[in-house]
Amino acid sequence: MALIHKEAQGHSGTDHTVVVLSNPTYYMSNDIPYIFHQDNNFLYLCGFQEPDSILVLQSFSGKQLPSHKAMLFVPRRDPGRELWDGPRSGTDGAIALTGVDEAYTLEEFQHLLHSDYMQHLTEAKARSKNKVQSVQQLIQRLRLVKSPAEIKRMQIAGKLTS
């Protein structure tokens, strides 16, 4: 989180909302999905391995970090589909697996888009010189810096494959 704070210091005094989409499920034919591969940036930020999900990260102006919130929007659990596709985490499982602050179903994402916070943010952006921009390059810069745990995993992988 310290690296994210360092990257965002040039933008202090403004609210930030980052929306990152997971990869969707792709199908070969009607009910036969391809093997699922998660979007690398989505996986890096939250570690969630299920398709059709949305990660929302919010920071609030005028407050010091860790004044932020991480929300994950996941598909609603469907016991009938889970017989064929395997179990899904649902909202409770998403929180337990990822440590996000809150988890909701995908249907609830539209409520976030129409919330007072987002309405205020949209109006403020329209009046300011700030712009909406892709976070892909920022996430890529974050991924360049490896934690001690990542370095250890890479060393183990190198030993196993050499």
C-alpha cells in the first residue's frame, strides 16, 4: 500500500476510484467453456480467481491512508450452475479469500454507479481539469517491484525448472 500511496501523492486532495474488471468466461460452444485464465492485473490486485467479477478501489480526499475501501462484485451463487461449473465463492467467500472490505453481487454494481459518492465524483470531474485515465501503466509499475514472498517463489520456481 505504501507504493500505491507514493504513486498517488502527486494527486493528493482528490478522490480516486479505480475499477478493474476480471476476465469473462469464454465459451467454445453453448455450454462448454474454455479453460479460464484470470486477467493478470486483476489477479495481482486482489487474488480472486473467478470470472465475471469487478474490483473497485476507492480513496477519499482529505484523509490519510489507509482511508480507502476495496469492494469486490461477484456473480450471485447459483446451485444449479455450480453442479456443472463447480462451486463459486459468492460474497462471503470473496471476502474470506481476498480480504477486501466489502463484497456484493454483480447486480448491486449499478447501485454503486448511481450512489451519492459516484455522483459527486462525476460532477467534480466534469468541472475540473482532471481526467479519467487507464490504470494499466500504474499497475504494471506496481508489479515491477517484488515483495520478499514473490522473490522467494520466483527462486523456488527457478530451482524447480532448472
